[in-house]
Amino acid sequence: MTNEMVLRWLPFAFPLFFAAMWLLSTTMIGLMSGWFGLQQWYADDGNEEPLLKLRGQTGLMGRMGARLNGMLTLGACRSGLSLRVPRFFAPFQKPLLIPWGEIKAEESKSFFTPMVKLSLGDRGTLKVSASSWSRLIAAARPATEATLPSTPAIGSGSVARGLFFEWLVITVLVGALVTVPARLAGGGSGGLPLALGVAIPAIIVAIAQLIRFAKLS
């Protein structure tokens, strides 16, 4: 009887469990990124249309460095910087509009990759690509009388070097993880060849880094 009840309720329990886990994870992102605190001060009322929108942006937000991978929409408005996340990924996070005068920009890094770190009114931080930040400032400059934050000089060469060092470190680590256990399990001679174990992750990571370079430069 118990097994029959479990089977009967399973089709209903699984969607409820998935929804609960989804709400928990999206809420944790809001807490870790500091978004909930920012929206108390900088909620966007939607009255201002951005001069430029950059969708699918990646950023590191908050002191804990919550990674918003391809989830951010950045907008350059006359009065400030617009931040949005799709409702599916952030049902409780309201759109933000940070006044230009309350943003400070400085050069930073994520791993080895150069980024621009934005201090959002001393209430939060956000790291974005230097290319995206330059485009936003360039779009806002002709249309606003506000004093715009600085634009750190980060060239494509610096981005390329950072991505190369990331590729090198990741390739070595992944290559070691792939080859060492395989060689130990194979008694030293039957394991995966070292060259193959390093070459495969090197190629995969290189393709990923080239895609990132195209987005960041």
C-alpha cells in the first residue's frame, strides 16, 4: 500500500521539488550577489529607455563573487546604468538603475582576465568586461550631462594574455586529472597517453577561450 501511494504521488512531488529547488537557488543568487540590497535603493521604475542594451552579459557581482553567466542585460541610460536579469533566473530580483554619479570604475581581474570593477554606490560591486563598459559609457556620453565614471584603459592585448594564462592553467590541471588516474588504474602502461590526455582538454579549452575573447574584446 505504501509503495502504491509513493508511485501515485511521485508525478506531483517531483515538479514541486524541482520548483522548490529552483526558487531556493535563484534566491541564493540574489543574496550572494547583493541584488536584494541594491534594489532597495536603486529599483528601476521603467520610465527611462536605455540608449544601448547589451544582452547576454557575464558578470561577477557582490563581495562573494556570484557569477551571473550570460544572464545580465546591461543598459546605458541618460541617468545611470541599468541592470536586469531574466525573470526565469531571478523571479524576485527587480531591475536596477544605478545613477552615474554613484558608480566608480577601476581596473580589476577575474582569474587572469582583465575586467572593470564597478562600485555601486558603496552598496555593491559588479565586474564586467572592459569592452562592454566602454560601449556603455560611449553610448551615454553624448546624451547626458552627468559626470560619467572613468573607463580604465584595458586593451585587447591584455585580455588575450589573461585568457592565454587561464588556458594554460586549466589545460595543465585538466590534463593531470585525466591522465594521472588513468595511468594509475592501468598500471602505468595501459593508461591514456599523456600527449592525448593533454591535447584533448587543451583544444576544448582553447575553443572556449577564443569564444570568450570574441565576446570580451
